[in-house]
Amino acid sequence: MHGALIPSEEIDNFVTLRARKFTSSVRRALTRDVLQSENLAVLEWQLLFSIARFGSCHVAFVTKHTSIDPAHGSRAATALEKMGLISRREDPKNKRRKLMSLTPSGIETVERIWPKAKQVTANFTNKLSPEDLEELKRLLDLLNGAPLTTGGLEDSQEGVEVFNTRENLVAE
């Protein structure tokens, strides 16, 4: 038997633990309050959300621009396709890749879940002032490296069809 091996002050400076605790808390609340009733796993929601965010794209693009692991992303895509929430078709620019698109049912699902997901997150972040929230986002972007711009996907658009409106998604 032994005592603590790492001093508390070192743990207090280990930001990974704080970030993981926050992320885990939000994930648990999202699962409990939203995804469970939708029969969606967190990873499936992350992929569905990513397709809604980026537009039609392939798994490699999503995994490059998110924290989704390629193997897990592929399995989530298969599950979402079986649920009828996404469709996959051959990428005309790269025959080895499949472009994923939201189906009308997938669009409805995103539109139903997205406001609830934002509220779950807001339940955590509304403890911060607007200035503190902006600073937190700025610092997270800094730690995560160069973030994607919110105005579009200027960088690395190969194999991506960007849709900005619901009508364009439905037309797909």
C-alpha cells in the first residue's frame, strides 16, 4: 500500500483531466437527455452532426477535421446508413471513397436533435459570462491548433460538396 504518487499541485496543473471531466459531463448529459430517446450513440450523433456541418463528405474528411477515429467513423457511418439517416455513393473525384449525405430522415433527425444538443451544452456553459465563454472558445481553439473557419471549408475541400441550406440537403 502507498500514498499518492503525484502531488496535488501537479494534478491541478494537468489541464487534460479538467477538459476530460467537462467533456464527459456534457457527453453523459447529451446521451441521457437527448440521444437515448433517439436510439443514437454519441459517435453516431457526432458523425451525423459533422455531415450536417460540412455537407456531403467522406469519412476521411470528417475524421481529419474532427476527433472521430477513422475506424469508429466508418462503423458509425454503416450504422447511420442502416438506420436510413445517411446515404453513401461513389465519389466521382475518387472512386475509392464514398460520399456520405444526409437523407430526408437524417435532416429531420438533425433538426430535432440540434436545438436539444445546444441546450444541453448551454446548461454547462451558461455559468460563464459571454466574455468568459468567448475566451474559453478562443483558448480551446488555440490549444487545438488552427480551427476551421465558420464561413466555409476553404481548406481541403476535395471530395466535399458544401451545402448551406436545408433545401440543398433535401435535394441531395
